[in-house]
Amino acid sequence: MNPSVLLEMVADAAGDRPAVGDLSYADLQARVEAVAGGLAALGVEHLAFVDEYSATVPILFYAAQRAGIPFVPLNFRLADDALRESLARIAPAVVVVGTTQRERCAGIEGVTVLGADDLPTGDAPGTEGAISVLLFTSGTSGTPKAAVLRPHHLSSYVLSTVEFLGAGEDETQLVAVPPYHIAGISTVLTSLYAGRRIVVLSSFTAEGWVERARTESVTHAMVVPTMLGRILDVLEDRGESLPSLRHLSYGGGRMPAPVVERALRLLPHVDLVNAYGLTETSSTIAVLSPQDHRDAVGSTDPVVRARLGSVGRPLPTVEIEIRDDGGRVLPPGEPGEIMVRGEQVAGEYLSHTATDADGWFPTRDRGYLDADGYLFLDGRADDVIVRGGENLSPGEIEDVLLAHPAVAEVIVFGVPDSEWGEVPLAAIVPSSPVADEAALEAELRTFVRARLRSVKTPARIHVRDALPHTDTGKPLRRLLRQEITAVSGSAR
């Protein structure tokens, strides 16, 4: 099913409901139809978008679906050369830009640059496109790839996770993630199919997020790990609780359990959901439900409490297996690579298809399932530190360091070592100013050694003012490794 049909269904059934900005669902549908006709008349093969999130994004997404061409939101924070290279890869194309992006995108052969106020209009065609969205992956461990999501992948995800017009007329979704992230696409799809109003925060700050949530009476929102901690800081400083907020989902990276516990304490009236998914799976494939959160916090059973550090259980429409390097399916409790299969799973790139003959997609994420089917992440496969032939998980070491009151943020990564091949290092942001960094390092290394085996103790712990992450909260271990080894020359 073409995703544009999902919008048409809501517009037909509840056209007067507010949808995006000043547009009702009927207005949005009419605007989509007109822009789709204009795009079809231009005869381009892709519709790109380069700017911060705005109410234009849903119009462009659905218009591209209606015109039968892929929607390609690109990272406007890319360097000029990288951005222009990505645009050249999808020519012939129309790229819709903000005022500050026009010059950066001009002069590329086969690429027509338009502003949001210059969109063409016409009579919409009846074309069914083969590709709905192209999303360039973040490239945290290599060159970005163009992930392909087809109409049936997106429609399957929406139909299996959201009830048609299931939202109350007072419900409002705050979108504050970048348009080039899968959550920026899936949130629009699911919210509009449910009949929910969408408001946009184009550029995230914690203060701006709290203000928008308060003034717009936001009931639903999605954040990434780096956002949530900062939002909680603002709420605690202001003594605010956002009484209209009912549902807060988080995902995009590992969320430290102390941050989740703090959110439950400061926002007891809010249903928290941990949603784990990937670009290549059309968004969420596993969910830790609100009741799972409350059960974990209120339990004295260590197994149940540990679930707060999980990403929950697979969706009913998705299968997950854990496999070793040889492809053997592993039993509960044993870590390996997370494999996923389901109707929403694309596992496809412009250059190749990554799924195997049976439809299983290798996520390159490591993790394990417990005896009750809860999925625990253990970092990217590329992040595993191999010390003397033994695999060490950065996430396990990070969790221990975060349990120390002096540590606010941490990233653990491996660096080359002449004796062991590779050893773990850690970079931390302290929770308060540090008078003696050497003494803190010694204290933290002792703290880790007392809780984990000595081989998992970081060889060095670097104190920093900030740590590098992608816009969606994923730690940039590779960048941190390069920065620190370039300065120190070794792990020691």
C-alpha cells in the first residue's frame, strides 16, 4: 500500500481535525495532491529536502509518495562537499531548501533548487512508486550508505503498530528529531494515521523543547538519549512537570538506567516507552512498555529490575534471533549479533541488499535476549574491544562508570595496544568541576575493577567538557578514538 493512501483515509474520515501547522487533514491532503502534480510535471526522479524540520516535511513526504518518486531528506549539517556529493548521486532531482541552504545546493547538474514557497502545483498522477524513502545512514563507523525503504515496508510498520484514528482530538505530537532520521519519517506516518496533531521544533534546545511542550499542550513526544537528560535538567531547575504530557518515547541509542529512573521520578504521570529500531527496519522493532518501566522500578527482583536497561520485547510482527559469528542461533543470555526479520524490514541499500535468502537482516548491533524475551543491547559489532583475544563490551563498562556519582556522561572505546592488541579507554564528562583529574581517574579505575574483571578496567580515563554524538544521540566512538590517539599517541 502506498503511504499516501493512509493520509487520504484520515482526510476522508476526519478532514476537519488539525494536522500540521495551520493545516487541517483536508487542507494537508489538498496541498499534497497539488504538489504531487507539480512534481510529476517536472519529470524528476527524486525529491530531496535540505533544511531543519518544518511543517513542509510532511507535505513533501506525502507528495513524493503520491507522485511516485522517493523522498530524500539529507543532513543539512554535512560539509558542503559531502552534501553536494549526495545530491549528485540522486540527480535528476528537485531539492527543497531553506534560505540558508540555497547557495550550498546550487549549480549541481540535474538538480533543481526550490524554496518551500516555490513548490510547483498541478494535477496529481496515479503513479505507484517503487521506493518511498532514501535515507543516508549516519556513517558512525564508515561511509554513509543510502538505505532504501519501499511503500510496503512503511505501510506495514504503520498498520501493525497504530490504530486508525486512534488518537483523541486533543492529542498533539511534538517532533524534535532531524528530518533525515527514520524517527522523523515514522513519527509523521504514525501520528497522522492516528489522527494526531503535529507541532515541530526545528532546532532542539532543552529550554525550547520544554517551552514548546508547555505552550502547545503536547501530549506525545519522542527524544533521543542526549535530549532526555538535558530536558530533565530544565524541568528540575524550573520545577515543571508538563501536566499535559502523557507519552514519552525514547530511542536512537543506549539510554543509561539512571536517566530513565530520574525521568520516572520527575514525570510520574507520563508513560515512558523505549523504542529500538533502525533505518533499515522502518523504525521500531522492539518496545519496552510503560508497564515494563513501572514493574522494573518497583521490583525487588534483580532480573525484573534489570529490564530497565533493556529495549523491551520484539513487536508481534517481528522476529529476532541472536547469532554468533558462525551463524549459530544462541540461547538466552548469550550475546551475539541481533538478526531481525519481518514485513517492515527492508535491509536494502542502493548498492546492495543485506538480507539473506530467508529474509533475515544482520543489524550489526550486538545484544542478547533474556529468558523472557527482553532484548538487551551490547553496542555495535564494530565497537567490540578485542583484548588479548577476548571480546569486551563498551556498554558494560559504561554502565559501571555511570553508576559512579562523579560521572555524568561516558563513552568507552578500544585503541591499539602493542601488548594486548587492543585495550579499553574511557572519556567522561564529570557531574561537577574536577580539581584533580589524576585522582579522579585512579578512583574510577578502582571503582570499575571492583565491579568487573581487571581486563575490563579502562587503561586510561580522559576528562572532557563534552562528548561527540550524532544528532540522534549515537556515540561517535571512532571520532573520539581518533582525537585521543592523535593527541596521546597511544593508550598509555
